[in-house]
Amino acid sequence: MAIRDILLYPEHSDVLTTECDPVETVDDEVRQLVDDLAETMYDAPGIGLAAPQIGVTKRVTVIDVSDPEQPGGDLHVLINPEILETSGTITWEEGCLSFPGLYQEVERSENVTVRATDRDGERYELEAEGILAVAIQHEVDHLDGILFLERMSRLKRRLARKDYKKIRARMAEETNEDVEA
Ligand code: NI
């Protein structure tokens, strides 16, 4: 297992907007990818991470929305996920590890049924609601090269881009100060 670098927007928007390839066989390489994704997600920390965010354009993502204070966690591994059904709407303030510091309200389906393959290569179906449903939709979007900015209204997207520029500029300043100090 290894903690991998998380690719940020906009520097890596080419990879982050690539439609990822399906996994053909869950072999050691794919299991390694799953383990690296999980370790990187928990280290960040975040509640979901998709393979393109560490530079691998394969349809693999991990999600854990459980309380970080709770030991054990509840890791979901989704290889080749397909959303089969959706219902309802929910507005959630989302963040994304590729957009550090940016949190924006996004409207999604409140309930989803997803079919995916797990780390052992077994197909399964999962019915999710609330934050888990939101996370599944956010991560499946990553595998289609769709970033959460694109799920905002035009007005919100424009404001979010401005906010994010400011956040990154401030982060860059802080990093420079650290270097000088
Ligand atoms: Ni994300």
C-alpha cells in the first residue's frame, strides 16, 4: 500500500476530465490500486477517491462515509460501478480532494441503486441514500470525467471558480511563507 499524490484541478484537468476505461479483470494490479486509493483517501482525509484523482484512468473508486471517530470504518470498493436507479433529490455541500478548500452545494439524487464489482471480483448491488448516495454519484462522475463544478448552476459555478482561485492563491502564499521561514 502507498499514499499517492492527489491530482489537483486545474493543473491536472486533462486527466481529471478523461472518461476512464472499464476494468477487465480484478487482478493484483487492480487490488493494489484499490488499496492505494483507500490509504490515500484515509490519509487525506476524505470520504471518497476515484482512480483518475491519482492519475489512473480506470473505473475504480473507494468510498467511506462512516464517522472517522468510529474504529473499523465502512469501506466500499466500487469497480466498474453502474448506477441502475435513482430517485428523489437532495442538496449537499460537497467537497472534492482535487479542489482543496472548496465546498459547494450540489443537487443530486437522494437514493441510488448501484451495481459494482468488489475487491474480490464479485459483482454486487448496493442501495444507498443520503450522503452515501451523494458520494457514489460524485465518484461515478469522476470516472466519467465529470467534476462537481459541472453539477452546479452556471451562477454558482462562476462564483465557485472565483472562490477556488482565491483559495489556491492563499494556499500558494502560505506555502511560500513556509519555504521562507
Ligand atoms: Ni471528487
